[in-house]
Amino acid sequence: MFEPSDRPRVFAVPLGVDFPAALVRGLSTRTNGQPPEALARAHLLVNTRRMARRIRSIYDEGPACLLPRIGLVTDLGEHALMADIPDPVSPLRRRLELLQLVSRLLDAQPDLAPRSALYDLADSLAGLMDEMHGEGVSPDRISQLDVTDQSGHWARIQAFLGIVRHYFEDATALPDVETRQRLVVETLAQIWAENPPQHPIIVAGSTGSRGATQLLMQTVARLPQGAVILPGFDRDMPEDVWQRFDNPKHSEDHPQYRFAAFLQALDLSPSDIPTWSDDTPASPERNRLVSLALRPAPITDQWRRDGPKLPGIEPAMSQVTLLEAPSTRTEALTIALRLRDAAEKGTSAALITPDRTLSRQVTAALTRWGIVPDDSAGMPLHLAPVGRFLRHVAELFHLPLSAEALLTLLKHPLTHTGADRGPHLRLTRELELHIRRHGPPYPTAQDLHAWAAASKDPHAESWVEWLIACFTEKELPGEVSLEDRTTSHIALAEHIARGADGDGSGKLWADDDGQQALKTVSDFAENAQHGGAVNARDYAALFHAILSRGDVRKTIKAHPLIKIWGTLEARVQGADLLILAGLNEGSWPESPSPDPWLNRDMRAEAGLLLPERRIGLAAHDFQQALLAPEVWITRSIRSDDTETVPSRWLNRLQNLLSGLPDQGGKAALEQMRQRGQHWLDLAKAFEDPGTTPAETRPSPKPPTAARPKQLSVTQIQRLIRDPYSIYARHVLRLKPLDPLMRVPDALLRGTVIHEALERFIDATRDAPEQITRERLIAETATVLADAVPWADTRAMWQAKLERAADTFIEGEHARRQLAQPAALEATGAAELPELNFRLTAKADRIDIDPAGNLHLYDYKTGKAPSKDQQTHFDKQLLLSAAIATMSGFGQIAPAKVARAVFISLGSGKPEEPAPLDTEPPEKVWDEFRTLIASYMSPDLGFTSRRALERTTDSGDYDQLARFGEWDITDDPDPSEVGQ
């Protein structure tokens, strides 16, 4: 296939050329006129499976021929000649072994990192070891670094690298993946040096960014029939620029640096590299423009020299669109619209982005048109349903069982899938409503048994037994061997998945994500013996980290023309349209991950890869993709309410174009933006809901028969201030859903303090000597311990009561001089027979004096309503006094009310009496009759937010009333509702 040569054989495919297609055409040209088996004798080594699939698909298009042997660079270790090289140690095993070392390091140096980063540190250390193996760097070279700053950090690193030294000494016995790959390449190099193969061996599509891969490329290039084909080679960069790539610290972020380093290792210059095929770039003018834009930073002054020489800038950029969206959501929607347009026109299109969040947003936007893209990356395993399920189960071992955690798992689609799921979902709903209404926020086995005993569902008892077995008393916070933790975790997950009466593991491992999770979990369980002992919190973080490094691709029928690729696949190309998305700094290129072990200078001196290597590779991917026939460049101006910074490469391109107005650069840039703006306008129009008239301020008028026939005295204030809430609750029968997790709010505080005071008053009825501060505080502590599960809240509420205790006790002695407690939490009611209406009340406390008069008390944990507020709005005590006067409370007969007082335990006055002198019960009752008669009239509507105390107050039914589309200055809109 190749003519004999004394020099290494290296070819290149220019930027802007479809690399796989050019590769196939070059092979066909070189085997033209030879026997059919000539092509079949060639061994083609590529760097990705997608590249291999693309090459095969091109051959499938015809004409018929024998195919070359196509394999991956990483598959060389499977050859029979490599049988003496041990199989690589599982990467997970190595990381679990390092996990113990890192854990001990964090125990000794807790300020180094949080324990939640345990696996991340072990992973980064394993990555460093892999890199050292791959680049042929021994720990001795690192220990001999000349570090002038003898900091404590460097001393710790030296000591820690000494701990892992034995992994390098035993590298050939238990090699890591990178170690084995380098051993494979070195073995092949030795075998080929003694007995060089005579058939063609071609390494195609790799940039040689890894030491082992570059060693393979150098070896193959020197074979008699070996060749290396470089992708995306910049033919427009001058020779003097290539010569500037002599220092990786200054040049490794350039897209062509890896090629320069490879050629220097072979003692070749760019002019020595022939072109592999006669394919020409889609736009040679764009190639020259982009090459100039990406010149190394120290020589960007060449823009002034070479920029005016660039011809045809406007035609070169005529197929490039620049889209600068106001937000990532708009960016994703606009991209989806363009992909939909491509699908309708039969044009192949590929979205290329390293931003997985953006690609998932685009995928979600495409679903509205039934388009499922072929996504090469899939979904992160920890975000898949099975991943979330397993993570929730892991948290049961280190967190107290909360109602939220319980119901999260009970509602998960993988829970109870081994048996009939209908009763499970019904019982879950009933249990949720019970917990929302009655609590507790942290249910126990006793609470669940009590609920099951009160339930009328025949399945409740057996279901709760399963519930208790799976969810309660699972906390095991101490250190347990990783092997035992993993076994318990998976067993519990399978028990929850199969349900109360099911078998096996339900549908836990059934779908694509379940099968991938099963592989990950099985690998984890197989290697757990190497992880030592971990506590429950560290285990949950470790399990999460391991899942997050896996991906799952669902078996779906994707659209044949619409694809989503990672940046590495830019060199595969093969699409009519490439959309380069997420071009912001920190996204593309990604910010280098912080290295906790070696800084940049140490890496350079040791011969390791610099952080800029990834930036250089990303730059090469960007350069290749940007030179495709039709290209979109997209970015969002803001992300998460933060201003973004354009990608450095996009910034360079814009600056160069803006600086060449005479050559048409500025006009070309403006046209690129105009094309992007056209699609942004389409996206805006697509989401424009049109104009809808705002709702008016509601004041519904239900039929008289549907209006409430009973209210409590506490609801009368709401009837006066916000009648619409009474309509929604009592006519529409809509009740706000209680929170799943009871929170220590004002309502709970009031309930707890009321109960404490009730116990205190009841205990001291016949023992006035017990009316002491100590007894009050003791009763409060007992109630708080039973009803408030939050220790900090208990302490805070206890402290507040202690501050008010002396004032309350002093007032209580005065109250006992006037009257004695007769009833606590007494209920009463009074009728309006002519209106068929009943008013109910519950008095916190009723005392009776020697004259038989009643003293009504109501406890307030906050500020009591003032005299004016009670007169016009808050009529709770005044109406209670009227009920006591006319009907009485429980066993207490009707009698005169001498006093009605709010007792406040908060700020303000300790007592606030009701204005019985100006608002006697007879007057209050007459006014109440008038109020109810008005609301029983079919002509009066229940106006929303009629007289709220503050405009900032919110109501439970404001959303239903569409508040915000109107305000309190709008007139009510009375409207009759259905009969």
C-alpha cells in the first residue's frame, strides 16, 4: 500500500474535511488496481467506536469490497501476544483501595477537604497514578522535583505519594488500565522491532494526547507498512508559528500543539507531512480565517500583519450563524427549532456540546414534536430513575426516617413493583394525607402501627409490616465494612422494590438503566472487600460518586438525522449541519479541574500533562467542527441569573472579524448575528402565548342554599377581611394541603403553648400554691418534648416562654383573685334560626367569679389584637362573649360575661381586654346577625381580599382568585356561580 521510506510515515487530513470519508477515499485510492484482499490485509486502528461505526457505514454505502480490519487503539491488549500481560485491575478496586488511604489522610488532616469529597480525592489520585503510568513518570521523578516553596502542603503530598509507591513497584503484577495499555504498546514495539509486520497498519484519527497512544503512533509510523493519519491538520499555519510550539507551558492550549509535539518526537516538520487524500475543505477561506484567529496568544499581533491579506471573508462566513441567546432556556429552544427544521427538510444535523444540561434541555424541547435525537452520551446513571432510587435507599442508613424520605421512596415508580401496585398506591395516598394532617414529621414503627389499626383498608396491616421492615430503624451511622454495607443496601433496595407480597426484586433491574445499574452495583459489590470500613454518611457519598460516573443509554428508536454528540466526536462529522452550543468560558472550554496533588509547574517539570491539555484538545475539536460546511455557534448571555463570558475562541473570532472592516469582517459578523437573531425571533414567537385579558377581582355570588350554614368565631375575621377565602373553603370545599413535613411555625408554636398552659391551669385549679414559674416551665418542657422534634426549636421556644413566665405568673395570681377556672377548651354554639345559621366557638379558658359572672380568656403567643381591631375585624372574643351570654359553653350555663381578655405571651401588653363596655354582647350579636344576613343575600358576593390588614398579607386562595392580574384598587366583579 505504501512506498518504502526511511522516514516515519505520517499523513494528514486538513481541517474542514470529513475525516472518515477522506480516510476511506484515501484507502480506496491506494488499493485501486490491487487484488481485493489488499484492502482486507490493512489493519485500521481508530480512537472511538463511533469513528469505527462511521467508517463501516461509509463502506456499507458501496461499492462492495472486502473491508479492512477495523479496531480500537485500546483493543490491542486483547491480542494473543499479550497473554503474558496480566489483566488490568478494576478501576473501581484501585479507587476503593486508595479510599482507605485518603480517609486516613483526612483523619489526620481534616482541613484538607470535607469527607464528602472522599471518593473524589481517591478518584483524582487514581487519575494521577494512571497518568503517571501512561506517561512513564515514576514517583522518584516527582519526589526529586525542585520545589523552592517548602510548604506544609508539599510535605503532605510527598508523604502521601510515598504511601502509594508500592503500586508502581507492583505495576506489572497488578497493572492499572493505563499501565497495561503502556505495557501492551511497549511489548508491541519490541515485537515489531524484531519482526516488523509486512501488512499495512494505520493509526487514524488520534491526536496522540496520551503518552501510550503517542508511543504507539511513533512505533506504527516507523513500520515498513505503517502510517499515522492526523485529523484536522492546519495547513494554513505558517512554519514560524509551528516552531513556537517548543514549550508546553506556553502552547499546550493551542489546537495544533499535540501535532507539533508528535512531529518533533519524529524529527519531522509540518512541510514533511503529505495530505492523505485529495479532499478539499468546505471553505478554504474560512480555514485561513480561523487559523489566524487561533494563533498562540504571544503572537496575536500577527492579526495586524496577516489579517488584511485574508480574502473572501464574507463568503467564508456565509454558512456560519452566531446565536447569542438571552438565557440557556432560549438557547435550547432555538436549537430545537433548528433541529426540527432540519428533520422536516431531510437534512442531517448534529448538536455538539460538552454541556449535558443544555443537551438535555434540547432533547426535552424536541419531544413536543415527537423527535428523539440519537444522543451519544445518554443520561448520567445517578439521575436515572434507578439511580435516584438507590441513592434514596442509601440515605436511610445515615438519616433519621422523615416523612419526606418515606413518601419519596413510597411514590417512586420502582417501589412495590413485584406485586399488585394498586393497593400500595392507595395506601400511600392515605398515609400521606394522615401524615400531612396529624404528623409526625419523623414517623416510627409505633406511629405506623397506630395508623394501620385505625385504617379500614384490609391490606393496611400487612402493608405496614412491610413498611416497618423496610424503612424504620435502619440507621447504622457507625463504621461497618464496605462489603456488609453494600450487601445490606442492595438487599434493602430489592425488598423495597418487590413490595409486601412480591418476589425477586420487582422491576428494579428490568429496564436499560436498571441493567446498567446492576452492572455498576455488581462491580461495586465485587470490589467492596477492598474498601475497608466506612460510616453511613461516607457510604452514601461514595455510592453517589460511583453512580455519577456512569451513563445509561436507553434502547429507543432515535431520529436517523438528528444527533447529539460530545466534542470528541466533532472529528467524526458526517452531518450537513453542526451546531456548536454552550460556547461560554467554563463550559466550552471547561474550567480545568483543581488538582489537589500537583500544581502546574510541578506537572511540567515532572513530564506530566498540563491542565491546558484538555483546553487544547477542546480547541482542536472546536476548530474542526467550526470548519464544517454549515455551522451554528450558540451561547447564552446569562446563565442562572449570572452574566456569562464568551468562549475564548469565539471571543478571538469576533475580535478578529471586528478588526477587519475593510475586508468585510465586521459586515460578516453582523450577518452572522442577524441570521441568529432571525431564529431567536422565531423562538420568541413560538412561545408567545398571545394576549389574554387579565382576570377581574372576583366576587362570586353562589346560591343561598350553597352558602355556609356554620362558621366558627375565628373564621368571622376572615369573612370580614377576605370573604373569598370563606367561599373557597366552605362553598367550593377546597382546603389547603397541609405540608408534608411539619415545620416549627407560628401555628405549631401556638398549639404547643396552648396545651402547656392548659395543663398548667388544670394542674393548679385546686392547688394555687403550685402557681409558680418552675411548674409552668416544667409543664412546657414536657409538652415540647412530646410535640416538637427539633432540639433547637425546643430550646428557642422554651427560652421565649421563660422570658414571659414571670409576667404570666404574676397575672395568673391576679386572675385567681377575681375568679376560678371552670372550663378549659370548652365548646359552645349559638343559632340564628331565621337565617338557618350556627356560630361555634371554643374558649381556651372560662373562669367563674363568686357572683356567677364569666371571665373568658384566650391565649396569644403573638401580639394580641388592639381595641380597634377587635371592634371592627377580630371579633373572636366579643362573639364568644355573646355565645356565653346567650347559650353558654358546654356545662356552663348562660351567664353575664364580666371580662373577656387576650393573654399575650409575646411582645406587647400581657393582657388586652375586649371592649365589652362599648361593644356589649347584645350589640355584637345584632351586628353579627346583620353581617350573616348580608352574606345570605343572593345579591352579595364574596369579594377577594376585601379588607386585609396589610397589602403584603397573603391568603391561601390568592392564586385561585388570580390575585396579581388585579389589585385592591380594582372594583369587585360580582358574578353568579352555578346553581
